[in-house]
Amino acid sequence: MTLLHYFTDPVLRAPVLGCMLMCFASSLVGVIVFLRKESLLGESLSHAAYPGVILGVIFAGLLNLTEAQELEIAFFIMLGAFCSALLGLWFIHLLQRKLKVRSDSALCFVLSCFFGVGITLSSQVQFMYTSLYRQVQVYLFGQAATMTDIHILVYGLFTMVIVGTIVFFYKELQLITFDRDYAKSLDVNTTSFDAFIFVLIVLAVVIGIRSVGVVLMSAMLIAPAASARQFTNRLYMMFLLASIFGLLSGFFGVYSSVELSYYFAKYNSISHFVVPTGPMIVIVVSCICLFSLLFAPERGLLWRLIRIGRFRYQCLCENLLKSLWFDGTEREIDLQKQQVLLNIPSYYLSFILWRFQRNGWVQKTSSNKCYLTKSGMQRAAQIVRLHRLWEVYLADYLGVGAERVHRSAEEMEHIITPELEQELTTLLNDPKRDPHYQPIPPKV
């Protein structure tokens, strides 16, 4: 089955496009939630919507609607979920502002209470309206496979509303998100914008639970935004990346669900193992998020560890070079002494010395003896110069005691740039001695 088949097949078209649009819209809303540091809000509202789902089913049952009237039942369910989620949001604000309850406590309280009420009501629905109980399960765990073209229309309209809101109110969103006080000083109606944003969040949650369910909806709000944040510091780029990650997770969630279900049916027809679409969408977006957290160029954990390792290696090399300079610039130096002094493993010391030889800084005379070359002495003297310049700056300019400047200088000597060195030299009138009356090597 080709990828194009998923967009043209009458059965697969609606789940694929519906899930992609839902994930796209949720990702855009999730960026706002993520940047406002209200990540748990999506989790709370998705669970708060569940009693409304049950009440919508009960109302549909009172009207004697049957499973064949799916569109009417879905309308009542969505309306009930929307009202229930808004009620949950009102309770959260009541607890936070009127009763002075901490934000995390209020969110968890509403989440658990509303979901508990929903579970209690659902236990009665399975006896009162047995034929409609399946609808309850659909919205609890999600069921993208039964989507129809009407869901594409609903998700498409909602996506247009989200995109239009971000485009037309981009500056206001940027102001309110990053500098609320400045936005108020410009007479931006922050209260109205907050209310509008909360309505968008509620809509995203209510519409999204049809695909991934109440339990997993918060992942679709936060995971794409968290992934995008690892790659950029710009808001517009974060919106763009989050929407791309949302589209990818929506498509490949459905794709992997269908393909894995076919695979298990082909090789193990007895078990009838089916991979659910909603959880697969969440797994895909979680994998994208995990990949971003590990491999993003600037903020990724792997690259940060590499940068930390490189910096530690640089510090060790410079400390060794400086130690060789102190030990003797015109005579042979005992490498075993240096190994003990700096606590360097022998194999690591051998590697560093090999690099020094390649750079022309060191010349070995035997396995345990070496001496600094002219370029090596210049490089080491430059490190000592930066160290002692910083000591002078702390002691003479900032008034720090001479006995307390060495530790800071040991750290700063590795990160002072040529521009900063020039500024220190000018500021301190090119000092010749440090606070301990040791000579400062001249600039090379």
C-alpha cells in the first residue's frame, strides 16, 4: 500500500486527514499553552470534559437517538464536553484566584474530581443506554478509525480558526505571552485575549478527544510544542515546527496503526491483535519529542554532553599546558609528575601529548620526558596572562581580596575571548603584575 493510497482510499482518507488536521490545530494551540507554562491545563481540561461526554450520551438517550444517528449523538457529546471543560476551567480559576489554591493543586483537584464524576456516570450509562455506551468508550480512549468526511470538515474549520487567530493576533499573542505588563501598558485587552485563548484550548481539547481520547489528549498539546522549542528561539518558527511535527505525528500514527495491524493479522491471524490509532499517534509524537530532546543542535542532550566534554577537554589541555610552563620552560619536564599533579589517566595524558606534538607545542625526548617548544610557551603564557588579568580585574577594579581571586581566575581563563582580553587590558591600563606581584606575560 503506497502513501498516496492513504489520502485517496475511501476508508482511510477520513481518519488520515482528520487526524492530521486535529494534530495540526492542537500543536498550534499547544505552543501557546507551553509558552504560558500551563502544560498541565490540557490534561486537566481533557479529563474535565469527560463528564460532559457522558451527559451528552445520556441526553441523546433521553431523546431516543440510536447508533445510526451518529452525527446527532456526536453533536450532543461535543456540546456537553465543551460545557464541562469550560466549567472545569472556571473551577480552576475559582480555586486559584478566590480561594488562593496553588496552581498545580487546583489543576490536579479539578482533573481528579471531574474525571471521577465522569467514571461514576459512565458506570450507570452502560446499564441505562447499553447501545450508546460504545460512544463513551470512543471518547475515553479515542477511535480515529471510524471517522467520516464530516470530521474532516469540522477539523478543517477549527484549523482555519486557529491559523486565522495566530496570523491576525500574532503581535498581541507575542506581547501577552512574553511580557504581560508591557502589553497592559499598551492598552492591550489582556483579559479578553486570555478568555479567547482559553476557549481555543477548550475547543482543541474537546475536538481532539475524538481521535486520541481523554487520557492522551494532553500529549498532543504539549509534545509538538516541546519538540519545536528544542530547535528554535523564535515564536513564528516554533509555530511552524510544531505544526509540522503535528502533521507528521497524525499521518504516521494512522499509517503505523494500519500497517502494524495488517502485519499482525498476516503473521498471527488467531490473536486478532489490532494497534489502536490514538495511542500510536501519541507514540509517534513522543518519539519525535524524545528525538528532539536528544539530538536538537543547540538544546539537545547529546550535543550538550558533547559540548561539555569538549570544554572539559579544552580546560584539561590548557591546565596541562600551563602546568608545563610553570614546571620549566627551558628544561626537560617530568611527565609522570604532571600526571600525578593533574590526576590524568596515563592513556589520556598520552593522547593529549600526541595532540600537543601535532600542534607543535611539545617535543618529547623520552617516554616520560618532554619540553615546551617556542609556540607551546607562547600558548601557555597566553593562558597565564588571561588568568592574571582576571585576578587584577577582581582585585583592583571590583575590590575583591587578593586571597579570593585565584579560584575565579582558574575558571575564567578558559572562556575569556580576545575581545574581552582587549577590553580588560584597556580598562586596567595594561597592568604588568597581578595582585600577588607576579609578572603578567605580555600579549603575543
